[in-house]
Amino acid sequence: MLEPLLEPGMLYSPTKIIAAYPDARSFKYEDVSLSSKNGRKINGWFFKNDRSRKAILYLHGNSDNIGAPLTLYTVRTSYRLPANVFALDYQGYGKSEGSPSEENVYNDAEAAYAFLRKKGFAPRDIVVIGNSMGGAVATYLASKHEVGGLVLQRSFTSIAAMSVRKNPLYRFPLVWLRSKFDTLAMLKKVKAPILIVHSKQDDIVPHQMAMEIFKNCPGQKKLITIETGHHDDDIFSQEYIQSLKVMLEGK
């Protein structure tokens, strides 16, 4: 069967080109190399902020990397909250070795979490932000480890649900997909506060999925709806920034 061979190209769009680097005059950052579970070296940037004892772990979407404009904008905004920030490239992205798969990106996130713990951050002081596909990766991490908060930007409910949306018949999911990225199922094990941010005009992941995620969130949760903006547009409204500050403060 050719279908499983086509799956990586359908789900991941890794780019090796780092389009931009942070301004070292404005941000202290460390170029980090970690080993994932399969031994592949993965790359990330750690932005140390002496004004904060909190950390944000940012997990990007399927077609970004740590040098993408959206990633750098998220880093700058998060740093100014203030917070320490760690942005990670999954296997196959940027300078990271290997190839992406659901198992690999989950293990990459585990390595990033372990890195922040070794840096001295307590679990309750780590907030995980996942954008698009990164939302499923962030949910996985929060379902396995204690975190101070989980933030889902433009996230989908599952790959099966997205395949229905992409399928011309709009009825039959691509059942041969091995990857699940089942955000709804993983949410059941998340004990941290959850913040969901989504635009009504998202042209890739429909806003309805954010509403479904919100409905299925256990415990403390909040949904912020942005009225305008497509999938890759700026999503940092003042309400979002303030809500992220509150989450970092543990209130």
C-alpha cells in the first residue's frame, strides 16, 4: 500500500532554512542541542529572562520552524510578559536531525520539557504553548507531565477530523492514517488550566474545532475568540496577553 508512504508528506512540511535569527542585542539566548529518545539531535533556542522564574515552552506548527516569523513573534511577546522562553524544532525541522513522525515529535517535546526541568524550573512554573499541530504535541506533553498551564493556538481536534475537512467528500476520514494527534482524547488526562485561542476567520482549522476542544476540556478553561485573522496571522490580542500573564502567575 502506498498510503502510509504518503502520510509524512501530507502531515509535515519541514523546512531546513532558518529565515531569521533573534536580535542578540535585545534577547539573551542560548542555541541548544538536545538528544531525543531515538538519539537524534534536536535544536532549540532558550531565551533567559532574569526578570522571571517562569518558563514558556513553545511548540510550533507543521510548516514552521524556530526561525519563522510567527515563532519569533511569539517568543518576543512571551519574553516581554516577562517569561523565560524555549522554542524547539522537531526532528527534520531547522537544524534538527531525523524526520518527523507523531512519536518523534512527542519525544522531542519530552526532551524540551526535561531541558527546562534541568534548568531549575518547577513543573508548575512551565506553561506550554502549542500552535496548530503543536497544540496536539503540547496536549500530549501536558497529559503526561505536570505543567502550570496549557495554551492551544489554532489547534485541531484530531487528524481524523482534519482529514474529513480536507477530503472532497467531507464525510470519510482517511482511515489508513497511522498518526492520530487526537487532542480531544489526550485532553482527558490534562490537569492544568487550559487556554484556547482561535480566530473566527481561520482558513485552515475551523473555529468550530476550538469550540469542541473547549467543550471537552476538564477543569479550569478559557476560550478567547479573535474576530479577524487567518491561520498564520497575529493572534496576540490584549485579552490573550493578559490571560497568559494570569496563567503564568498561577491565578
